[in-house]
Amino acid sequence: MTSNQKLAVVTGAAGFIGSHLCEGLLKEGYKVRAIDCFTPYYGRDYKDSNLAPLVGQERFEFHESDLRTADLFPLLHGADVLYHLAAQPGVRASWGEDFVVYAGHNITATHRLLEAARGSELRRVVYASSSSVYGEAVSAQTKETDLPRPISPYGVSKLAGENLMSVYASQFGLETVSLRYFTVCGPRQRPDMAFTKMLKAAFEGEAFPVYGSGEQERDFTFVGDVVAANVAAAERGESGAVYNIGGGNPVTLNQTIQFVEKHTGEKVRVKNLEAAEGDPKRTAADISLARDVLGYAPKVSVQDAIGEQVAWFKGKQGPLSRSKGPVL
Ligand SMILES: NC(=O)c1ccc[n+]([C@@H]2O[C@H](COP(=O)([O-])OP(=O)(O)OC[C@H]3O[C@@H](n4cnc5c(N)ncnc54)[C@H](O)[C@@H]3O)[C@@H](O)[C@H]2O)c1
């Protein structure tokens, strides 16, 4: 079977990263079966815009289905690779009563998918994990062998999904690979994420909330590099393994405000707030394992990623700026 006959299933396809992955897989020659249930965390108008370049393409099909309840066997039928990106994201909203939402979308849905996957012809499952599984960094550059100690309920739910992947790999021989993404940025970034909020501050006058001093460091990763890592993980990742997918050059939140101001020529008005529980002070990935095994090499710096995100934000039509942002 040649790659242009292979079918990839992508969950969370209407989201920020999932929609880019669908585009990347179509370019690679795959047929794509995309799944999303349009959770209300942020506006459906945003997600419809994410899907707009995909809908109508010959090798693309979309299913509006909730992984917590749908019959998943037909959705996986005939697929070669499953990329599981659907999740309830967001660290700050994961405290309190809404944890049940995280448990449903991040743990129950993942478990149901794996049960369906082990009875299917799938060659491999690639899971979207997160740097949040690490909690506070214990070394200058976090390695996959560092003990995961999440400091937020969101991080706990993503680690549970990752552990489910390795359990199904070891117990049932299902091939699984988990990728720990470090803060992803670029066009279509979610409205609750920092750069999109900074752009709203720059262009629409909304104040940008800075939690704590703004000196927290993040290893920002361009969405196109995350897509390349996913494709490589399906082809070359070791089954049962996890890989850090970072940008390789951590910067502080305050520095990124300066980058946004430089790219937009606008001032970002900030609103200082207390440091948020569950937000680590620093994330920095050691990406040597992904480099050696997957051939992963991030190509776009955070400065250039912000430039791409600014161009997208300027070019977007009304619905995105009308969206009010997260609601659970
Ligand atoms: N954005 C980041 O910086 C980042 C960092 C680390 C990990 N991740 C992980 O990457 C993945 C994608 O993140 P994103 O930023 O694109 O988020 P997103 O919210 O934009 O996309 C997730 C999509 O999944 C869908 N979804 C959620 N639960 C579902 C269910 N039960 N059934 C069907 N669809 C469902 C949502 O409707 C949404 O469109 C998530 O697994 C997230 O945990 C993201």
C-alpha cells in the first residue's frame, strides 16, 4: 500500500493543532478521517474557521462525534494511524468542579479509543501529551526520564492518558507513541492562550493578564514543527515511548510581549494578577531523544512564530475577534 492510500484518523481535528495536523497529513498524501465534537471551551465559530480550509477536500471526511459516547469501531475502521489530539485543554480551568470535564474528555475518551483501537487493524496510535505532566522542572532541560510530577489537575489528566497508552502497548501489543508538546504557538492558537490574548491586547485594546512577575519561562513550539513531529512519530517512534517536542529556545513571558510589540508596532497593555496555581515557573525541553529517533528539528523560532501568528490574526475575518473565549 502506498502512502497516498493510507487513512489517518485525527481526533480534535477542529482544534488549533488538530486542524494543522489534518492539513499536513493531506499534504503527505494521506486520506484523513477527522473527528471533533465542538466542546464549548471556546467558540464554535473559531473551530469552523479552523476547518474551513479542509472541508470539501477530496481526501478529507469529517465526523461530528463525541469520543466519550460514540460508537468508535466504525470510526477507526480501515485506518492505518490514529492521532489522538482531542482533549479538554487549559491548566487554570482544571481546578474545582470542572475536573469532571477533564476526566471525561482526557481520560474516559482516551480509554474508550484504546479499547476500540485494540480490536482494529490500526498500525499505530500517536497521543498528544503535554509538558504539563512534568510539573516544576527539576533540571535545566527536562528529559523524558525525569519523574513526571504534575502540579495541576490538567497535567494529571494528560499523564493518565499517556499511561493508558503505555498500558495498551505493553499489555495488548498495540503500538503507541506519546509526544509531550511544550506550549504550542502559531496561526489559529486557542483564544485562551497567551499570544492570542496579547494580539487582542495589541489590536483591540483588551488588557493582557500577566499572572505573577511575567518572568516565567516557556519553551514555545511552532505548530508546524509539532505537525512534523506527529508524522515522524507515526513512522519512526519506538512503540510505548514518549518524546519531548519543544522549540529548543525558552524565553520569558515578558520577552514575548516585547516580540509581539515589535511585530505589531502596537503597545500591549498589561493587567498584573497573582501567580496562577498550577502554572510552572519554567518549562524547557531536552529534545535530543526526539532529534535522534524521530529526526525532529524545530525550524521556526518563537520570534518568527509570533510573526506568523500576527499575520494570521491580522488576516482573520470577524468571527474570531467576536469570540469571547473560553467557557466550560
Ligand atoms: N496548545 C498547546 O500548547 C498544547 C500543549 C501541550 C499539549 N497539548 C495537547 O494538544 C492537543 C490539542 O490541543 P489544542 O491546543 O489544539 O486544543 P483545542 O481545544 O484547540 O483542540 C482540542 C479539540 O478536541 C475536541 N474535543 C475535546 N474532547 C472531545 C471529545 N470527547 N470528542 C471529540 N472531540 C473532542 C475539542 O472540541 C477541540 O476542538 C490536546 O490534547 C492538548 O492537551 C496542547
